[in-house]
Amino acid sequence: MSVRNIPAGAVGRRRKAGHPVALIVPALLLTAVLMIVPIVTTVVRVVNDGGEGLSRLFDMPNIDTVLLNTLVWTVAAVAGGMVVGCFGALVLQSKHLRGVALWRALVMVPWIIPGVVAATIWRWTLSTDYGILNQTLLDLGVIGEPVRWLSDPDVVLWAVALIQIWVTAPFVMLMVSAALSGIPEERYEAARLDGAGGRAILWNIVLPAIRTTTGICVLTLAIWALNSFTIIYVTTSGGPAGASTILPILLYQAFQNGDQTLVYAVALVQLLIGAVFAVLFARTMRTDLEEQS
């Protein structure tokens, strides 16, 4: 069959079919440069050092505290963000709420503003001497003296976790709200006709429908928490006495000291922890796609 006998439409379809691959290749190359190269560099550097950095890292006297802080910070940030975000999404879906569009815009502000700005606002708010939170609690009679939110080793980690929750909860709210909007109204009507109450509807209709979305949100919040730096550094710089130091803060401190061996060791530990959550995230997304197909 000669070229002249090929319909013009077929040639056009062939050309269009090749376009997506050509458009994806530059993005794949850029991703390889920005992700694969730093990862390989980190692994090679640690191996070339003979594991000295890892040995020094786990021989540090405060490494147990840093790892525990990282765990507590991550769990508190994820759990708090999910609870606040899911509750807010349910409120936004309420038929009794007026001005939903305005409320949606307002609750997204913490997620939109830069992290440095959010951390600075909360540093002022949680100040022991002039913070508005202490002043409000004193006026209401809830506390008898100002709480040292950012200078008490027993309180500081929970205080900075509160800031992380404030920043990330709107993301959960947006995702869960979108999932709730996708539930057909007929399901609710059928459940009510069968005599199901609000609790039964929540457990048998709402929660199963948003399960995949909440799973993605949990993994996303965990990855964000494990890589979070700005909030803690701006508010406490890892203090007092290392009470709010997590792995990213420890990495930055090693970088400031010019200890490249320790920097790569901490980076490798973070890479391994993040890889676990990345695999879980990929599996969750694949399960979601399989269920949709």
C-alpha cells in the first residue's frame, strides 16, 4: 500500500498518537536528574565513607531522643491533621451551613500561606510573655500562669505539632470534601428508607467511600511531617535542649557544622524512611485505580 493510498485521517491519528510520548520524555529526564542523581550520590557517599557516618549517627548520645521526637511529631501531626480535616470536611458538607464557598476559601488560607509566615505568626501567638493564646487562656481562667509553649521541653513538641496540624488540615479537608461530594445522594436516601440513622450512614456509606482518599491523605501527611523543617526551625530551632529536634533539623545542624559525613548519613536514614511511605503511597494509588477500573 503506497503512501498516497493512506487516508489523511490515518496519518493524522498516527502523528497524534506519538505526541504524548514525546511530551513525557523531557519530564522523565528532568525527574531523573532531580531525584535519581541526588539519591545515588547520597548512597555512594555513605558507602565510600565505609559507613562511618552511620556509625557516628547512631553513636550520638541524643539520637534516641531525635528518633523519638521524629516519631511523636509524625504521629501527632498526621493524627491531628486527619481528625481536624475530616471533621471540617463533614461540616462543610452539611446542608445547614451557609456561605460554604466563603468558608472553603477561609479554611484554605493556612495551607496557602508560606511556611515561614505561618511559623512566625504562631511564634508570636505562642510567646510566653506577649502571646495572644496565653493572654486569652488567662482571661478565661483556664490557666493560672503563662504556659511556656516553645521553651518547656515537655510541651514544645506538641506545640509545634499543633502548628503542623493547622497548616496541613486544610489539605485533608479539601481532599475528603471532594470525596464526600462524589457519593451519590441516592445512597443516603436508600439508607434512610431502610431506617438507617446518622451513625449507620457514617459507618456503612461515608467511611467506605472515602477510605482510599483518607489513606492517601495519611501517607501524604506522614511524608510531609518526616520532611518538615521550616516550622520547627523558625519557632524553636530544635530547642530547648534538643526537645524539638527531628531528623531534618539534625541534618541542617550537621550541615551548619560542615560535617558532610553526618549530613549524608542522616539523609540516607530519611531516604529509607521516606521510601517506605512512598511504596505504601504507590500501592494505595494502584489499589484506587484498580477499584475505579
